[in-house]
Amino acid sequence: MEKVFFFFCVFSCWIMQITSSDLSAGGSSDVLRVRMGENIILNCSMIGRYEVAWFHLNSEQLNMLISAKKDKTGRRLQIKYNQNRTRLEITADSWVTGVSLTISGVTESDSGLYFCGTNSDAPEMHFDKPIRLEIEDEVTVTERVLMFGGVGLAVFVFFLTTIVAGGIIYHRGWQKGLKASKHGALMDQRSAE
Ligand SMILES: *[C@@H]1O[C@H](CO)[C@@H](O)[C@H](O)[C@H]1NC(C)=O
Ligand SMILES: *[C@@H]1O[C@H](CO)[C@@H](O)[C@H](O)[C@H]1NC(C)=O
């Protein structure tokens, strides 16, 4: 019985792993999963670059969110464009080697891919690995719990059935064996007579 429970645990853990990896369907982009209304911080390297812009791509359109340029001293960022000053803010470290974009109060429409593009003296823009933002609302969290619960229950029922079926087969086999031995004993008695 202990063995059965051990296998039950291993099997359900394995199933859970499969389902959870299915849920986090990520491609080559890093996934950032946050709740609705939370703030996010996106980071970008500015080493050897003088200009930065963030782009947001969703299924409908590609938008520039913000763009900024280092000033002559190279130690300050000047904002050139900001799509929404109330919720987008760009900050830099003291040597402007890294910049961060803070987006406050994310909503469903903020989900999608975020690209940070930077310019150096080369004519082309350089893009970092994109970040995929996924917004979780309470419903998706509940769905996940239900899904895990459902899978767990299915696995449990499967094992219970296996145990019961195994028990029946064993019991039948035992009864057959008993009958056979009884029969054998009878035959033995008869032959003795
Ligand atoms: C960017 O950096 C900040 C501070 O180090 C960190 O809290 C945040 O999670 C980073 N953002 C991403 C998308 O990794
Ligand atoms: C800017 O963001 C605020 C807060 O989310 C929103 O109420 C407002 O409509 C936005 N403005 C524009 C121009 O998108």
C-alpha cells in the first residue's frame, strides 16, 4: 500500500509539472506575469548607447511608449517623447549605464511584447530580448486552481480504480485457488476410497 501511495505522489507531481509548463507557454522571450493594477519595471542596458526607446507590441499594433536621449554630459537622460506621463516613467543610474521604465497600474491592454531599442554611433537600432507581459486577473488564478484540482482528482480516481481492480483480481484468483484445492482434496479423498 505504501508503494502505491508513493507512485501516486510521483505520478501526480509529474502531471502537475506538465500542466504548469503548458500554462507558462513562453517562446524565446522572457515572461513577466503580474496581476492587474500592479506596477512593472523594465530594464535596458545603455552601455555605449546614447538613445533609448521602448516599444509595445500587441496583437493589433506596435506603439512607441517613451524615448529619451543622453545629454551632452552623458550623465542625464532627456525625455523626447512620453505617450502617457501619468503612468510611464523612465529612470537611469548615475552613469546612465542602465535605464528602467516603470509602468504603473497595468491593465489587460498592457499585455504583449515589450522591446527596448537603443542607438549607438552605428546607424541601426539595437534591440534587447523582448519581455512578454501577461496580465493575470483573479479569474485566471481561480481557473488554474480548479484545473490543478481537477487533474489531481482524475489521478486519484485512476489510482483508486487500479487498486480496487487489483484487489478484485487478487480476490478472484484466491477464490479460484481455494476451489481448485478443495476440488483436489475431494479427488484425493475419492481416489483414496
Ligand atoms: C528590473 O530591475 C528591477 C530592479 O533591479 C527589478 O525589480 C525588476 O524585476 C527588473 N525587471 C525585469 C523585467 O526583470
Ligand atoms: C494615461 O493613463 C491614465 C491612467 O491609466 C489614463 O486614465 C489616461 O486615459 C491615459 N491617457 C492617455 C492619453 O492614454
